Amino acid sequence: MALKFERARLAVGCYMLGLVALLASGVKYLFDPVIDGWLRGGLVVAVVAGVAGVLLDPARLRKALSGRQARYGGNAALFAFGLLGILVVINAVAASYPQRIDLTEDKQFSLSPETELLLSELSEPVKITGFYTPDRASSRDQIRPLLDTFVAKSGGLVSYEFIDPRSNPLAADQFGVTRDASMAVTLGEESHLIEFPSEREITSAIVRLTNPENRVVYFLTGHGELDLADTGQTGLSQLKSSLESKNYGVKALNLLVEGEVPGDASVVVAAAPRTQLSEQELQLLNEYLTGGGSLITMLEPSAVTQLDPADDSLNNYLRENWGVSARNDFVVDLGSSLFSVGLSFSYGTHPITERVSSFLTQFPSARSIELSESVDPARTATQLVLTSERSWGETDFAAIVAGSSIQFDEQIETAGPLALAAALEDSQLGARLVVIGDDDFASNGGFFAGGNGDLIVNSVDWAARQENLIDITPHQRTVRQVLPATRSTVTLLVLGTTVVIPGGIILAGGLVWWNRRKLA
């Protein structure tokens, strides 16, 4: 009897040892999913201990398998195995047909439509190599979901790996890595190094690598135009940065100094000159356009520039030679919360506006654009942006400046909808022209308002004959702030959690106790 009791105690000890070994193996694999000697040893100990327990006390096993608990346990085990089988089938289907669904409110794990468009047009494999030391493991784990999305949306053409630059300094030297948490994007034999990885930077690197040719956008200077280097509200530094991120060279151009439009110019931009261009400058621009060049002009109302319409030589040149010009008016839009801001949610059919049609664009202090009715058959003209029907082109500038009341005069003023931008293409010359009746929308102060930034960048892409690059500039993510709760809100929360809810539970319990006492 004593021997039997000892064997039973040893069997229980074996079962406990096997359970501990099994749990230890599971925990080890959870934190270090590698099948090594420790994991194999733990599983062997668990199996041997279990078999030893059965051999030492077989009666316990027979009793466990034949009792009522065994039947209930068998049913539970059958249910568990059935559920496990369903989960296995679901995972097998998911593995064969993988789908990614981003359920976060601001789609933080989704790529912008612009980036997805770029990835869908990839024709060559792109390799992304991240250089992260163990000290930056958290940054590596944060960027991994973004890279997984790049891989999924590219159909496998994008791949990535992480390298510890300390353990593999040769790989780091190959790409010129000097900073931890840097990333190299490689296409073919060319690569681009990113020191602050993000969706915007990765997308820009792929654009640079897939479009290696030199494209330069020249901005005219010498007439009070908006400044490329100005980081203030009226500067163009944000536009310059966006164009450079898409592999454009951005330079200033003084035609009187240079004496010609440089041969590497893809586009020339006149960003709202405040004084007239000379005959020599207009002649140089004309030679450039008739030779198949591209010009983008932004023309502010004369009430803003103080430029007499008769002296607006650039606008007069466009009217006489290309059949497109800006009217001498100031767009008033009653469909806008500010009457002096032209709002547009209506666009013409054109590559420039193809992907901004779902965005609202804003044009403060704009003038309307007019297209000649007698257009050369070789030229295609398109109204790009249209105001609402509740707008008109006001010509009484004195009343606007004085803040007096204004109203539409159908005898001398043009009723809406009005065109705020137009595009023209000459199929014989190969010239492309974009005329916009405002410059504030493209400045730093208006660049991120609705689709403003996309519109001006798309205009440059189209003028530079780079339609495949249109609208791949990633949008900025919305920054949200959690505001601290007010004192009254905190008081209500404290009362609710410490008084109301516990008091309700105590009251309900008291009522149940009282009712049972009365029934007893």
C-alpha cells in the first residue's frame, strides 16, 4: 500500500515537472521564436515526464478517462479542436489570399493615393535597406509596418531588410551611412540615402531613381516676383521643397542678366511679376515657347500689384500671341465665407486637375482668366478651375480698397462661373502654357490649403511633360492634440466612478436582500 502511495506521489511530481517544462518552453518560444537546444530539451523533458507519470500510476489515467469529468472534458476538447481547425482553415485562406485593412481613424498604416500610384507604375525591383543598431530597435519596429505596406502595394517589387551597421560596417560604407536609423533605397545600380525615413522621403527617393534625367524649373526674378528662398507666408520655399523632392532642379532666372532661357529648362515660371517685363525679356520667352518650351504664369490683380493694365506687358503678350490672358478684375465669390477668396470645387477635364477634383482649392485676391474665342486649330485650351455661379469679376477696385459695398454690374462685369486658371497646348510647336490668376494659393501660406499644393505641382509636372509624376507628393498627416479635461468633467467622472456606480450596485444588492428576506 505504501509503495502504491509513493508511486502515486511520484506520478504527480512527474506531471508537475512536465507541465512546468512545457510552460517554460512556450514562454521561451514566445520571447525568442527560435527552435534551439533549449526549446528541444524542454519539450523532451515534458514528454518524458508525462510518460513517466502514466507508467508510475496508470490507474489515475484510467479513472480520469472513464469518469464523468472525462466525458465533459472530452466534449470540451472536441469543441476546442473544432475551433482550432476552423482557425487553421481561416489562417490558411488568409495566407493564400492576403488582405490588409487599416482600421485606424487617420489611416496611419495606409499609403497616400499618390504613393500607391507610383508603386503601381513600378517596372523594376526596388530594395530598401534600413541601417538600425540595437539601440534604435524601437524606431526600426515603428517603420516596419510602413515598409510592409510598400511591399504589399507594389506587388512584391519592393523588398526590404534591416542591417546592424555595427556588425556589418562594409554594407554601411557601401551606401555612405553615417547616421543611425538611416535607410538606403536602391533601384538597379543607383541608390539614394535617407537620413530621416518616412513615407514622403521613401516615395521621393523612388521618384528620383525612376526618373534620373535632369529637369530644371526656372523662376523669373527681377520684377518683384515671389521669392524661392523666403520661408514666410508669401514665400515659395514650400513649393521649391516639393519640386526638389520630385527630382526637379529649381533655380532663379534673370533674363536680362542671362540673355537667354537656359537649354536645360523644362519649365519657366513667372510668379506674379509686380513690374512689366522688357521687350527683350518677352522676345526671349517667345523664342523659348516657339521652340517647344513651357511657361507657367501667375498674375495678381492690378489692384494688388499696382501695375497699370496698359503696362502689363506679360499679360498683353499672352493675349496677343496665345489667346489667353487675365482680365482686369477682382474675383468676388459669394459662395465663399470670405468674398475676396475664390473657392473652387469645379474643374475642367485635364491631366492637371485629374487627381485634385475631390479637393477644394482656394484663391485669395484672384483675377479671372479669359480664353480667346478664335483659337488656333493647333492649340488646345482648357479652363482648369472654375468659381461658383455666385461670383463675378469686380472692376471697381476703389470700392474694394475702401471697404465699400459692391454689387454685380452686368453691363461691364463678367458673371460667374469664372475661370481662375487655364492650360493651353500647341501641338505643332510642342509648347505648353498655364495661366493662373493668383499667386497666393501657391505661396507658403496657401500651399497646404485643400488641393492648392497639388494644383501648382501638377501644373509643373504637366508643363514639364512629366504626367507620370503628377500628384505623388504625399500629404501631411493630420496632427491631433488631446485637450485636458475641464474641472467640471473631472468632477463628474470622479463622482460617477466613486459614488454613482458603486452606490447603484450597493442599492441593487440591498433591494435583492430585502426582497429575499420578505419572501423568507
